Amino acid sequence: MKPSVLQSFDTMARSMYFWLLVLVLAEVAPAQVKGAGEQQYAALCAGCHGEGAAGTDRGPALVNNRALRRRSEAQIRRLIRE
């Protein structure tokens, strides 16, 4: 049986709605993730590494830190936990 014009339109409208939702979420999600990361840094790291990760007398700078760039993510994770 052939789908009616209304069924085809409904399917097309749902598809368009889905892709519009995907596009909106793609724009919103990174901002939320960034905000959550900034909050975590402020709560857990800024006390020693300073605002903007520039370093203090309690912890080294994390920004433009060549020694840090040479390490893998796993190595950095171990370093933080030690």
C-alpha cells in the first residue's frame, strides 16, 4: 500500500524536527561541558594552580607547560592522584 501524502509529510516533519534538535544540542552541549569543567577546576584545582591555571607558589602553571604536554592522559591522571 502506498503511503498517503499526509503520512509522507508527517515522516518528513519528524525527520526535520529530529535534525533540528540534533543541531541545537550540538551547540548547547559543548557550552554545558565547558561550564562543568570550569566549575570542577575552580573547586578542585584553582586553589593551587591559580586562576587561569597560571600557577602559584603552591602549584605549577598548567598553561604552556611543556613537561605536561609530553605526558599521556594516563600519566597526568596518575600524577594528579599521587
